[in-house]
Amino acid sequence: MENLTCPECGDKIVGRSDKKFCSDACRNAYNNKQNKTSTNYMRNINNKLRKNYRILSEHNFEGKTKVNRHKLLSAGFDFDFITQIVTYKNGAQYFFVYEQGYKILDNDWVLLVKKNN
């Protein structure tokens, strides 16, 4: 049997011959470093989606309401981050962050809606 070393800390690996790390902590640390770039990217996008969802929920407590676009922007809403676009038969296009959605209206107004699941 060859002497294997942990790729994370360099310690000798004791145990099964197919073991790659000396401990769960080293395995987790190694994998977290490997996935850091993609994880940070996904975390940033998920944070933006969560923030957009919270803002829509706070402004649309009745299920359907109109709000000025500038009010959403001043709360930190980012119109670039959505989860779905729905185009209805009449041509109306709604943008959703999960079940919270909106439709762009004229004169800087936005119609907020909530999907009934």
C-alpha cells in the first residue's frame, strides 16, 4: 500500500485504500475551494433574486397593485433579475420572481401581481 497524503492539508491518510482525504473537514474545505467561483456567482444571483422577491412582496400585499417604477428602484429592485417571463394570449408580458410578478405600464408605472399556484 502506498503512503497517500491529504490534498488539503498534506497529512498522511489512514484507513481505506480508496480514501482521498484525512478527514471530513479537509474534504469539505477542499471541495469548497474548488467550487468557490461558481458558488459565489450563484450566491450573488440568488441574493439579487431574494432581494427582488422581498421588494415585490412588500409592495404587493394585496395580490395586485400599481406602483411607480422609481419606488421599486429606490428600494433596490433590479429589473435585470427575474425567474420567468410569461406572455399571455392577449400579448401582455409579465416578469416574475417566483410567484411575484410585474407588468411594465406607461408613464413609469408598474402593475404588481401574484400568481395563484
